Amino acid sequence: MPSFLIAKEIKNQFLRKLLPLLFTSLLFVNLVSPQFLQARQSVGLLSVDVKYPSKGLNWLGLFVQEELSMQLQLADRFSVITPDIMRRWNQRLRDSGQLTSSNISLQNSEISQIKPNRLIQISLQKVLNQLSVTLSISIFGKSKSTLKIQNTHTWNSPDKLIVSLLQSLGEGDKFFSNLTHFPKTYDWDGLKHFYQWRLKQVPVPNTSAWEAHKDELEALLISYPSLASSIQFYRAVMLIIESRVLEPALVPALNSAETEILAAMKQHPDNSEHHTLLSLVHYLRREPLFAKQQANIANQLNPRDGMSLILYGLTIGQTPQAGDAFVRRGLKLYPFVTEPSTDGWQPYHVLIKDLKPWMIPALSEKTQSFEQLMHSGQQDYNARRWKEALQSFEDAAALQPLQPEPHLYLAKLRLVQQDPQSALLLLAKLRKKFPKHPEINLYLGYAH
């Protein structure tokens, strides 16, 4: 018998033996795990703000956000919202002016719809071998409040820095008390090179820039084996993006992506991001049962993971429309699928074609709602009902963050409420995006 037929028969036997175990595990996940996991408090870390030096240390901010998120996940006490989700929400809030406004707390911003229990904002300044760190913890729920923790940490090894940050977190907020550190034995040189690679925009697949980007990642694996798990994850990301260049998706590339994800899982189990990515691989290989299983696991680990809900909805029934409610809920939690990504190609871009039935109605609804919000906001503004106007323009900005008009009105509101500093900051950002907009330039002059 030819070797490829033998391999196929072995695979079929394996799948037949696996199915009973799979359904048993699915039953366990559905009946036992949800109550236990959903009782966990949801925590997320927004993008780290590196205040000084203003250039050259963005990679450190990315490392601190991701490593602290990983440590909280490994503590096995929290449902940790993935750093990718947090970064995209952070950018969305920043673009709409909600992150920098002194009048808007995180608890009242658009991000509250993902219903976190704690959100952590970190700002840091590095001077010589000292790191000044401010942790702002926004507490959601009935007792809305904000804690601020300020400490200075010695610039030591990566592990020692993370230990010190976890200690500050636990001492400042009992919610995070008694955290155990899981050492990683990273070194600063490897982290710097890896996260600098991460900060680069992902090129268009099958171009010379794409190949150079891949080669650089391979070189990192050779030079810094302690980062193998993270590098394997991003190998998988690139393979998934690459596979979708051809229709149907290139199966060998997806098989390689699965191998990379499973290798990363061995080092970091119970990571919802890994399960979501594996679900996407199965979905692209047209294996709905396995895609649904992995999406279910990912969502149990992180109920705020909109992408896992989208994948679950696309695979739950005989047709994608059978999971309509899950897809809609997923798009609400992860609205970035319909928006251009500032960091280039992303794995979820491969789903855009399949999500068109939901995206087109959603976009038309947003346009109508946006116009209504702008109209009511202008009426409230003219009637000097500042609070009502603020709410309308904030909602309009959240629906269409790339439109200048709601942001301009938010700046005008800050001016009439005697907050010229916030108005100036928002107007300066608007002018960068819309340098020829006459009203923006006019009010920028007023703010000065």
C-alpha cells in the first residue's frame, strides 16, 4: 500500500478513537468548567504609556503589558483579557479622545461594554537604572473607583522587574494579593529584539518585505531560544495570514500553524489566545466540530474574547446564520474586524469575507445611528445642555472614530467648560489627521 494511503488510514483511525474522548471533554467543559471559570474576576491591562524616554522604549511597554498579563493568567485566579484585545481598545479610546479626557473615567467609557472587573493602566519613566512606575487601577461594578500606586523599581533582570511589579500590585490592591511569580529566564537583549520586531507593521503577504519579516523572526528563534513559545505563536500567525492568500486556504501552511500553536500551548497552557488561533486554523481547514470545540474553550477561559464567540457562531450550526446571536455578540466585544488595522495584516482579516452578512447591516446601522447622535448632540449643544451633548458626541465618536465632527464638538465642549488644556490636546491630534479642516484650525487658535 502506498505510504500516503497508510498515513491517511492512520489519521482516520486516530480521529475515530478521538471523537468519543472529544465529546466527553466537550461535556466536561460545558457542564463543569463554565461555572468555575465564569466566577473568576475579569482583568485587563491597557497599553503601557512610556513617558520617558519618549522614543526607543516602546518595546519595554509591550513586554510589561504582555508579561504581567501572562503572570496573572498563570496565577489561575483571574479571567485575563488578552493583551491584543486591550491594545485595540486602548487605541480606540485614544482615537476618540476618551482616554485623555479628564471628564471621562474608564468606567463610563465605551470599554465598559466588555464588563471587566479591573482594568490596569501603567505609565513608566526610565532614568538611568531606575524605573518609575504608576499603576492606575479602575474598579468596575457597583463600587466604581480608581486606585493609584506609585513606586520606583531597580532596572535589574526582566524576572526581578516583574516580581517587583507584582509585589507593588498586590500591596496596593488586595484583589491582587499573594501573587506567585513564574520565572521565564528572559534576558533584556532578546526581549528588546523580539518586541521591536512585534512593533513593526505586518507587510502584505508574498512580498519581499513579507519574506524579510519572516526571516527576521526565524533568526530570533535561533538567537533567543528562551522566547520559543512567543515566537512559535507568531510563526503560526504569519502562516495563517499567508495561507489565506490562496482560495481555498493552503492546507499545508495551516497544518504547520497548528504544529506551532500546539508547541506554544505546551509551555503556556490555558491561554485563550492560543485556543482562539487554533479554532481559526480548524475553521479554515473546514473542520467545524474542532473549530467549535477550541472556540468554546477559549471563551470559557476569557468570556470577553469576541473573536472566539465569532468563530463559535460560525460553526455552531449547519449554516453560519444558525449562530447569528453569537456572531453579533462577538462583533460587539471585538468590533475591530470591520476596521483597518494600524499594525498591518492580522489573522482575523481572513474572516472578513465570511462575515460580510453581518458587517454590511452593522455598517448601515452605525451610519444611521451616527447621524441621529450628531443631530441630538448639536441640539443639546445649542441649548447649553452640556452633559447631554457630551454623551451624544462621545457615542457618535465611538461609533465612527475616524469622523472628525464628533471629536471637534468634544473639543468645543471642553472649551466652554473651561478646560482649554484637554481641548488643545484633542484639537492637536485632530489637526494631525485632518490638517486642512478649517474648523479644527479655527478652534485650535481659540484654544491657544
